[in-house]
Amino acid sequence: AQSVTQLDSHVSVSEGTPVLLRCNYSSSYSPSLFWYVQHPNKGLQLLLKYTSAATLVKGINGFEAEFKKSETSFHLTKPSAHMSDAAEYFCVVTSGYNKLIFGAGTRLAVHP
Amino acid sequence: DAGVTQSPTHLIKTRGQQVTLRCSPKSGHDTVSWYQQALGQGPQFIFQYYEEEERQRGNFPDRFSGHQFPNYSSELNVNALLLGDSALYLCASSPPGTGGNEQFFGPGTRLTVL
């Protein structure tokens, strides 16, 4: 069965410093992986997706993620955090046709 | 181009009642999925509709049912509401031929069961 584990429930960074949100996945086949962001009282927005093409995936707002099959990881990074990045981030793996399995989420706080 | 829309935005019900939530997919999308997001948790897959049929279902009881209309819009019905059904209900739509590679989410309906 497919699953994802987000290794940190909360991450706190200072504005202008790098962001690292960690995600490990489990899949019985070659997965599609995503990162979504959810701002307070807003819907989920797709940041980026991996679908068996390039292992380094670039997304919106300067985020990127690297698919590492040997480590079953799909960590999300950004070189320099902005105050507007404060939100809840979800790592997601596909399971079956069009079914998404979400991690528990990582709340990112950005301090001035 | 309107995104995924959901109605109502908020809803308050009492235990034992029934509720219907509505979703309109993005223009051109033909598949609708529903998710339940309890407070502080990630969304959980309820079911998915395609060509007016339930194509896939998550681990939810039969009290949760749905429907898809010829215009691809969808409804989620929950019967015999329990306190534990209080959550944000999210609808997502997918364009044809994507094989599940991208879902676009609506803002959700916040259901409170008292």
C-alpha cells in the first residue's frame, strides 16, 4: 500500500534562510508524488509534482523537490524563505487511479 | 476561468441530520474526488466520480454517498451525522487523460456537527 510520512509536524525558520520539509514515501510501484500548500482558510494549491521524469522538480514560488528512489524520499526545499511561505505543507503520493494519499502535514512558520 | 467551486462555505448541523455538499469542477474537467480533512490532519480520500459512476472509494462508511451529474458537477451526501463528521470537506477535479497526476482543489465546505 502507498503511504507518506512527513518527518516534521512543525518547522520554524527565519526569513531569508533555507527551508527543508522532509517526506518519505512507501509505494509498491513507481509513484507520482506531489507537494501541496494550504494557507489558512484557503484551498490546497499544487506546488510541484514528480511523475517519473526528471528527479529534480521545480515548482512555483521558488520551491523544488528531489526524488530519491534509494532513500524513498521527496524532500521539499527553498533557498530563501519569505514571510508569505508560512502555511501548511502536504506531501502526497498517488494510490490507484486519481486517488491521493496525503501526509499529516508540516506547518511552516517564518519569523522576521 | 473559474476554478473548482463548492457550496455552501460553512454549514452547521446537529447529530442525526443529513447534509448535502455541492461541487462544480473546473471547466473541461470530468473527474471529481471528495476528501475529508479533520482539524490538524491531512485530507482523507472519500470517493471519486467519473462518468456519473463511483470509480473508487476510500475507507468511509455507507453513510457517505455521492452523485455526479451529466455536467460533471457533484454532490456529497452524509446521513445520520455524527460529531466526528465535523471537518473541512474538499472537492477536487481532474482533467481528462491525466491518469491522476494533477488534482485541482476547491476552497472546501466547513461542516460543524453539534
